Amino acid sequence: MNQKTSHSQRRLSKKGIVKSLLLGMLYLNYAHAGNELEDDSYFPAARMSFGSQANVRLFDEAANTTAHQKGMWSTSGNWPLYAIHMALLPNGNVITYGTDESGRGLGLAYDVWTPSQGFTDASHNTLDITTDTNVFCSAQQLLGNGSLLISGGDQRPNGINGAGIKSANVFNPNDNSMSLTGEMNQQRWYPTLTTMPNGDILVHGGRIDKETPTTLPELYSQTSGTWSQLHGADSPDVYSVKGWYYPRSFVNNKGNVVFIKGNDNGVYELDAYKTTANGQGGINHKINTGTGDFKFFYPTVSYASGKVLAFKEGKKVYSININNFSSKRLANIPSERIWSDATLLANGEVLVSGGSSVRQDLDSAHFTAEVYNPENDKWRTTEASQKARLYHSSAVLLPSGAVLVAGGGPPGPIYQLNAEMYYPDYLFDVNGNWATRPTITSITTNVSYDKNISVKYSGNKKIERITMVKLGSTTHSWNMGQIFREVNFKERQNNRLVIGSGQLTPQKMTQGYYMVFVIDADGVPSEAKIIKLS
């Protein structure tokens, strides 16, 4: 049975200790033999204490006079493991995983954080993975029942360095347990999971070993818990070089998956259900986008229906229309940000945090973040955080409207066993004080596409916008869960708002869990309520 402990009290099982020691010896032997240590191949143990520090209660901090212009960062709080993977759960908790507590890059444990308890020891429930799976550098996506599908990972527990696995796990947030589901047909390390309009989950990308990309996409059935291969979409040319590395993937209005990939300036469309001479599925190159390639170390986000924000070297930013396959150059981001995280905010702006101008370089690390406003194509800079966030950091938007930012570092030059909270400027009034927020008092929580959503609220100001943000699921500068949509609504009596069903389609808003924010005339959002759309 899983036992709840604080991270300062948790102990690895005897089996886990032996495995960690053996793997540590394997890494040292591997490195001493003169092998090239590439990407996530070798993670030395971090020399950091797991002792407790001063409690940091969220949302109790005093605002400052520039908060309404630049937002505000919290003080940092202790975190029990390196948050390489992070996902917001339907119950409002956050799961992180990616390494064991030694920092060696072993995904043999996971942590469930309760935001209402702040950055305290009691807020963390850190547990062993009991399925004998290393989920380090896997992919994660929420299922329709609220569980989290985690696919792929690393073979290092089997003594093989830098190779993928076929295993798939399901995390159940009701009891915080982890169990195996159907095994994939292909080994995958660094894959992407994408929810399809009908509820299937597409997996593509990843690699079998250091020399062999995984070129054959698969579909996961939530009904049967099994995987089927898309032989018609088997594409060695598409997934070669860095094309296998977490393809940045989104669903368009035809229900197909449109993706970009590392070291390529093209846009590709994957039809998972077409029938070809080679079998089910197919991939086509659609367009090229200006000069320079997309890189695997930049984030990509779906910031509006049919529109994707993507980055290239030289601070270049593009908007890609995944419905009509066109692209448009946008204003440059002010700072080169390698291994940054892009988080969709409650008002539709995009927060780009962390990263560095030079890859894995602490001297060029960015402590301030950049915020992009799609309405005027302009960027602005936030105040500085306390911690540098480089490779293997993560970030998600919370129902509070704040952004949790954690991790970063392994395999160096830093090892961040901590987290911070970024409070966007919309949480403050013009004097820099915490703003008075509208409140959602009731909402339809289980919604089918042919039904309206009824929202009741309280507050002194008129509600001017309603936005919906799909729950985030991030790793390696890639949030494969979040999408932002603004919806139209009608006002009714007694502070009731109705979101019409006609604008909710499984192509524009794939099945799953969404945060719903109401935003008042001053631009201040409510805390979100999480609903299920299916």
C-alpha cells in the first residue's frame, strides 16, 4: 500500500536503494570507459540537502508597487525531487516526477503536491513507483476518467543506457496509485501524447536507442487499454535527426494532428484514421516556415483556436495556422531562451520563463520572464525570480491563475530541488495591491459537446470575458496538455452566464479537463473551476 510521507521523512524501499546503488555504479563505469555523455545519458547525484526549510504559504505574500505591471514571484520552496515532468490533475493537485531523490535521472518515484498547503513539507506526498518502470523522459496526458497516462521511459534499470521502453503506466489521482496499462508495440523515450477528438490518445516520436528513432505512431484506446500501430504513418524520414524528440503536436479542425519537430522548418499533418496501401494512418509535409529551423529546445503553444506560437533561433517567433497551413512572423522575443517553458495564462497571454541564451549556461540564464500579448503582438518583461531554470524545468498554470515553476538543472550546472510561484499582473490592482476577484459560485462540471455550460458568479464588476484553459502537462520545454480558448457567452438574470454549445467541438477543444475563468472589466480573473468536456 502507498504510504503518505513528507519529503523530509520519505525513505526509498530496500529494493529501490539497491537499484540506485547499482545504477550509480553503472553510470560511473560508463563514463570512465570514455563514452560520450549526451542529453540525459548521465546524471550525477546532486549534493543538496533534503532537510526542511521555512514554510512558504502561497498567496499570503505582500504585493509590491510594480506587481500590476510586472507580476510578482514568490519566495522559493523546497521540492522533494527534480520536477522534470509536471501535470495538473482534475482535483487541483499537481504530480511531478522525473528523477529519484538522488538526482541520477531515475524516474522511480513521483510526488503529489497539494497547492492549498503551500510550500510546506505536509503539502507533498512522495511515493515509490511500484510497477518497476523508469518513467524518466516519458510522455504524459490526462485520460477521460481523470487518470494520467504515462507512456515510455528509460531502460536504465535494466542496465541499458539511453534506450526506450514499451511500458505505459496510469496514475490514479483518487488514491495516488500507479499501475500498468497495455504495453506499446514500440519502445519510446521522449515521445509525445496527443488527445484525439474521439478520445483516443496518439503517441508518436521517441527513440528505441541512441541510434534508432521510433518511426511508427500508435493509438491508445481508453476503452480497451490497448495500442494499435499506424503502419500507414510509418515515416523514417520525418522522425530522423531530432524529429523523434517530443514532436510539438496539435489537433486541427479536420481532427488531424499537426506537428513541428526539431531541426526542421516544416509543418506536418498526421491523419491517424485514413486507410492507405500500407495500412492505417498517413503523414504529409504541408508547408515550410520562413528561414531557420524549429529546435527541440524551444516551447510551442496553442494560444488560440487553430493558431500555434512557435520559436526559432535568433529570437524569432512565428504564428502557425494549423487549419489553413500558413505562417506569420511575429515580434521577436526579447531574449534567446533555450530550454524555457511557455505557459498559457488565464487571459490568453503567454508566459515564457526560464532558459538561457547559451545552452545549459548558468552565466546567461534568465531570471526575468517574458509575457507575450497576442492582441498587440508585443512582449513585456516580468520582475526577476530567485532561481535559474534551465534544462529539465517545468511549469503549469494553476486554477488560482498563478504559475507553478519548478525543477531544472540535471545534468548541471545547477540542481534545483525547489519551486516558485509566478503571480501574473492580472492578480493586482493599479496600486500594486492584490486585486478583488470575481468568484464562480457554481458551474456545470460535466459537459457534453451538445450542451450549454451554465456559470453563476459573484462580484461587483461586469464580466467581460470567459476563457478555458486545458490542464497543463509539461516536460522538456513542451506542454502537451494545455490549449487556450476564449468562448462567447450570454448574460442571464441573477449573475448567470451561459456558454453556448455550438462553439464547443471536439476538434477545437479536444476531450478532457478545462479550467474555466471569468474575467471582469478590470481584466481580473476569478479562480478557475475545473470542468470535464466529453
